[in-house]
Amino acid sequence: DNYIQLTARNNKLVVKQLWDNKEIILDPQTETYFYNNEQSYPLQVMKDKDGNVTQVLVLGIDLFDKVKS
């Protein structure tokens, strides 16, 4: 399975693809939407009714569920 790791760094969101260790740095657009202009790379954060992150949608097509580390 493919996993990603999300990390906040310097007011940006860093997506690390754990299968190849590639990192993509995203700029916040809203509280739940992040984007990298150079790579046309969007990421949408999904939260439950209590505001907890449950999933992220990457590139508009790849849905990742939050897992415990």
C-alpha cells in the first residue's frame, strides 16, 4: 500500500510519499486546502464533525485515510 506523511514546516504543509521519499511542499490556501503551483498539486483535508482530520484527498483523485503512527 502507498502511504504519505504530512508535516507542518514553516507555515507550509510537507507531503512525503513514503514509497519513494519524495517531498512536495504545499502552500495553505484555506484551513483545509493546500496547493503547490509549480506541480499543480492540490491537497484537501477532510475533517469529522469534531474537527479531527480523518482523510486527505490528493490530486483530486487519491483518497488517504488517517492511520495511527
